[in-house]
Amino acid sequence: MKVIIASCVFPPEPIVSASTSYDLALHFFSKGDEVQVVCPKPSRNLSDEKAPDFPFSVDRIFSVASKGSGFFSRFIENISFGLALFFYILRQKNIDAIYGNVWPIFASGLLVLASKIKHFKIIVSVQDLYPESLIAQGRISKEGVIAKFLVILDRWIAENCHHIIVISEGFKGAYISGRFVDASKVTVVKNWVKDETVDVLSQTDARKGLIGKTDVTLQKDEILCVYGGNIGSASGLEEFIEYIESIDIKVKFLFAGNGTHVERLKNNVAKKGIEDRVAFLSPWPKDMTASVLCSADILLLPTTMGQEFASVPSKLITYMLSSRPVLLIADSKSESAKEVLRAECGFIVEERTPMSVADSLNDFSKLDDKQRREMGAKARGYAQRNYSFDGAVTQISRLLEN
């Protein structure tokens, strides 16, 4: 086959969605297919790490990289990449299949339109639900004209591509009941992180790796709660910082990652006078992933209210593979909460109050070392069984080849 992997992020960007696009490109190349990757120049959470030497073709096309998390900035990035992608696809010949993992809805719509014009088979991967995500973030009204227009546009995309891949059963339900897409046209393929890419260190060795990189100092019996991931508008960290002053148990926090809200969060921490309880590691070098995550007693996964129904944080997979318990702040009916419950690997805070967060951390503090290790082992085992690349690539290959 001659396959195009269209991706809005790609290595060296240290993002799960970039890694999954890379894994697929390498898989198809390894089995003898002709692979072209088309993506923007890297701009997300970059460290000093250089891009690997790819054995397949990678075309970096024009895109105006977003400088912030504002709606207009994101829209310009989305539409500029979409237009460049549209004209790129129009120039292609003899393409057997396209896998699209691009920004919703405008970039994906333009990709589907170009594929339709050229009569190319196109499979669209949906990582976030739009307009639901924008509604959850308070950017648009649920009953407004923009939301209704975006639903119509997303329905058109679903009707005019060959197949939709979604990352959860909740997403599939949204397409079937909210966009009236036939169930046979929607397949759930969970994201994956190859377990060999996530090293598991002892807590002692992990914390040694942080020496000189952060100013975290722990007293005896003090819990270290770690967040590792993008620090942006959807991270939920701004809301979480409001809880910290009222948490009166012995716990400190490490926020590791890059993003548009890093400086804002640092300023909020300083204003509240809680610098002795909160440390930052930004940027977060990829080679420190194991040191950061495995240094934790418990890994923090907050979500913006409502956002947990519009996306499934891919960092949850990495958290689980790190063999550490998880503290999730989300509605118990969300897909992320259901996964934590199935894995029996953590605590879910449904009521967004300082007392509820403190109660969960207090419950965790009562666990002995053996119980914490068992919870971490369940997390990694569940991720290995349920977020498998082998299972995912089998499904995606079938959809692209049939």
C-alpha cells in the first residue's frame, strides 16, 4: 500500500498522539508499505532532544503555531494547517489510504474534503470531542449557533470519511446518538503507550534523579504528589491550586511539564505563598520521565469540570505504566474514572472541594508500602492488557487495508 499518515503532532514532540502516529508509520513501513507522514514543524513541549532519523518520508508543511491557549490562536493554527494539508493532498497521486490524526474540526474537515475530491480512502482518528470540549472549557455556549454549526460540520466529516476511530465507548456513543452516525462506521481503538518506553524506577533512584533539577525537599512521612504533562487550559491545575492551602496533611506537589499556563500557575503559587509546597519542573526533559513519575507516592490527574467527557487524558496510560497509584479529579461517570475503577489503581475525587481532595490524600496516606506497591502493580498490569499497541494496530490495519 501507499499510505499517508497525516498528523498534527509528530516526534520530537513528546506527546502521546505524536508517538501513536509515529508507531503506525513505522509499523506500515516495516511491513513493506510506502509511507508518507505529513505534519507541521514541531512546536509542542519541545526539549533539546532532536528529531530521530525517520526511515520513511516526513513532509513538514506550513502551519501557524499557536502561541497561547486562546480560541483565536488555536483556530489560526488549526485552519492554517488544514489549508496546507488540503492543498498537499490535492497534489498526491495513487494513494491507497490516509490515516488522519489532525486537529478537529476544521483541519480534519479540510483533510476529508481533499480526500473526497481525490477519491482517496480516509480514516479519521478522533482524540477530542468538539464542540463538547469547547463547551466544557466555557469558550462557547452549548445552545449557541457556533456549537450547533460545529456539530453539523463534524457530522459531515463522519459521513464523508470511510471510517471514524474513537478512543472510548463514550466517544462512540456521542457519534451514534449525537451525530446520528451508523454504529458500523465507528470503531473504538484506545490510545497506547508501548510499555518498554516507560521505565519503572525505584522511588529512591527516581528521587536521586531529581536532585539539582527541582527544589523538592520532603520531610519524614511526607507524601509527594506529582503531575506530569501539558500545563495548559485543560489541565485542571489552576482549579487544583485553589485547594492546596486547605489541605492540612503532610503533602507536597511537583508539577512537571510545559505549556501556556506555566507562568500563570507560578504566579498564582507565589501570590498564595505556597512556594514551599509546590515545585515546578519546566521544561520537563523526556529523559527525566521515569525520574519524575516514579518519584511520586501518588500521581495527580486533575481535569477541568466537564472536560472529562470531551477527552480522555492520554497521560493516564503513562501514569499507569509508571506503576504508581493515581489521584483523579473527575466525574465518576467519565471514561477516565471508569478506567481507574476497573484497574483498582487509585482514588477518584468527584466533589471538587479542598476537603474531598484532602480526604482522598489522607486515605492514601494510611496505606502501607505493600498496599501502595500492589496498587501500582495493578495500574501497570491493566495498562499492559488494555492499552496494547499490538491490539490497536491490528484494528487500524484492518480498517486501512479493507
